[in-house]
Amino acid sequence: MKLFVGLGNPGQKYARNRHNIGFMAVDRIAEDHGFGPWKSKFQGEISEGRLGNEKVLLLKPMTYMNRSGQSVGEAMRFYKLDSTDVTVLHDELDLAPGKVRVKAGGGHAGHNGLRSIHEHIGAAYDRVRLGIGHPGRKEMVSAYVLSDFAKADAEWLEDVLRGVSDGAPYLASGDGGKFMNAVALRTAPPRSSATQKPAEKAAQTKRPEPQQESEPDTHSAMQKLLDKFK
């Protein structure tokens, strides 16, 4: 079994906050892959299902961000999982909006949710870092992450959530490369002809020069026969 943890804060007040993109991601996975209904357990909400051949438990801690580790630790111990069976999906200030990266282990970089998880299960768990960008100054961070996504963010946010959901089976099987490919197909798809540069389109649409047609042979049958004996 794998445990996918989405980080966020409980309640409608925080539902569209940048800090809640982890909740949004596991909600999308549950919806797209036919997971069971959300139930209250482990100081959080859980939903069970399958991704590929792997049984997966989705968890949204309801403890508020800075105590997320309590919920994660309870679920991990109940199912007798190792920390390496856990993948945490969370907001990432150090990535531009729309960027996604996977990471195994490492520090918490000051993220309160990750800091709490470190305290309860250690650092040896996987992360999916969902870029939200940085407001520019340290003192602005708290207000920024606890603010809703702007309307202008809607398109890239939808692409990220769809990409994460598309790649979730690869994430469950431990194939980070294929997961990232699935995300990229949503967030950076191959350019269509409509978005190609004029020079590229011209090169592809340039027609070959027409070949000169040979002049019709107007010789009579008798003349053709005489020509053979010249």
C-alpha cells in the first residue's frame, strides 16, 4: 500500500488558498480514478482506491498545516507502512507557478507542514513539489500562501492538477520519470501548428516546385516507325 498525503488547511475559508494545492491534487486524483468516499480517520480525511496495480490511501490531514505530521504518523503506523511508502503533495514557493518536481527525502525548507511530518516520521519520504511562486519578500510569504489563487492562475492550475492525476499511477509504482512526462503533457504540451512560429509553419507548408511537363509527342505512327531506322 502507498500513502499519498495532500497538505492544506481544513475548512471552506482556506479551500482555494495557494497553501491548499496539496488538498486540491489528492481531491482530483480521488475524483478521476474512482476512489471511495472520504471518511474521517487519523485526524484527517481518507479515501481508498487503486492506481494501477497498487492499493493507495489518500489522506488530507485536518489538523491544520503545522500539525500535519500527527495525522500522517497515525495512518502510517496503523497500516504498518515505512516512510518510503509515503508521498506528500505540497505547495512549493521555490518553484514558479505551474512547475512540478518530484523529490525523494531531503529537508523541509521551512515549510510548516513538512517540518511537522519530519518530526513524526523522519525525512525519508517522497514529495511532489507543486510550484506556486514566491511573493518576492520573506515578510509577505504568510499572507501570500494563505491567499486564494488569482483568476489568472486558473488555467495553469487546472493543467497541473490534471497532469498530477494523469501521472498518479506512475507515482504509485515509483516511476518518477513517467509521472513527470504525464505532467508535462498537460503543462507543456507539444506545440500545435497554431502556436508555431511563422518561419516553422512556412517550412512545413512550403510546396515543392511543380515539375515541367514534357511536350506532347505529335509525330505520326509512320514517322515514329521511320525514326527507328534513322
